Amino acid sequence: MKVMSKYLWVAVCLCCSLCFLEGCHTRLQTTSVSVTDANRHYYPIRTGQKLALDYELKNTGDAELIISEIQTTCGCITVNEGRKVVPSGRSVVLKFEYDSSKNIGYVAHEILLYGNFDSTSVYRLTFDVNVVPHADYTQDYEELYEDRQSRFPLLSKEHARDRKNYYVDSVTKDQ
């Protein structure tokens, strides 16, 4: 009798697990996206400066956009977000920061977005910048102050929002 109930218990467990696994066969719908200025060329910066990279991503498809993973081609790029869900018709700003401390010269990097994109499973955001080394002399206090004031002027929020510190090719298309 114990053997029979043991086999019955195993059979019930197998049945339940098969029913549970059958529900896992849902297919994720793909969607289309557009990114404002996906390929950027930033103006030169000095070694040690940090560059804020803000990419506006819009879900132009009918299904939810699910960004499952974000990878960068360099450890010098920090990612502030991980997994993101963007409803249909909505936009999101992806924020990154590039630290030029260990680079000199021309630098080109990619940020890879993995998700349910309609044309591919990987969407590439690219940027390049020339990193210029510091001068051979040490700046005094007045030079440091003037430099900081020229890089970070006091602007109204409206003016700062419209100002871009990069340029794009004349003809670009989303990847």
C-alpha cells in the first residue's frame, strides 16, 4: 500500500510540473524603437574629465519594450540602470557616464542594449571622443577657477536642456 501511494505521489508531482512548464512557452512580442542620435561624435575633453551620455529611447511599436541587459565595451562607462520596461508609445532616457581617466587620444565605444527589438536582439549605441592630455605645467588657482567657470557656466535649466555637447553625422538612421 505504501509503495502504491508513493508512486501515486510521484505521478501527481510529474503531472503538476508538466502543467507548470507548459505555461512557460509564451513568446515575447517584438517591438520597434527609435533613438535620438544613436551615433555620436563628442567634442574633445581632457584626461580625467567625465562625460555624461544621455540617450533618449522611444518605443515606437505596439508591444512593451523590455531591455533585459545593458553592456558596455569598456569599464570606463558606468550604467545607472539595469533592466527597463518601456510601454508602447513612451520614451525613456538612458543615462551613462564615461570616465576618461585612463584614455588618451581617439576613443570609440559601444553600448549594447539587449531586448525584444524587432530587427535584432542587440541595439548598438556608439560614441567617440578625443581625449586630450593635461598640459605639462600645474595650473594655479586662478586658472583652475577660470577653467571650471568656462566648463560649468551658470545657465537656466531651460537653456541647459537644449544645449548639446556633441554632434552627429548629417545623415543618420537608426540601427
